[in-house]
Amino acid sequence: EIQDVWQLALNSRWQLYRLWLQMYQADTRRKILNYERQYRTSAERMAELRLQEDLHILKDAQVVGMTTTGAAKY
């Protein structure tokens, strides 16, 4: 209904400002969480691919050397 926010009382303008700010923050949080989820999924996939790559390389290797920590870990 409001065409000109400057015609609102000062208190009403502040309330409207805070509403807009909350809406903007909520939208930004939603986007950040979505990007974070996408990043986590991609990072997990990349780690999986790296392990598969290591496995492929090790299958063809004649000699494999590693520390006992690496042997226990992988």
C-alpha cells in the first residue's frame, strides 16, 4: 500500500528497515548454507577421487614404500 516510505512516521520507517534487513540476512544465510553444502559435497567427492587415483597407481606399482603411519592410515 505504501508508495512513499518518507511519508511514514520515523518509528514505522525503522520497523520497515529492520524487517528488510532481517529478510536480507535470512536470504543471505540460506544462500551461504546452500553453497556450504555444495562445497562439502564437492570436497568429499574430490577426496574420494584422489583415493581412487592413489589406488589405481598403487595397483600398477612394482614397489610400494610408506611409513607405518601411512600403512595404518590407508
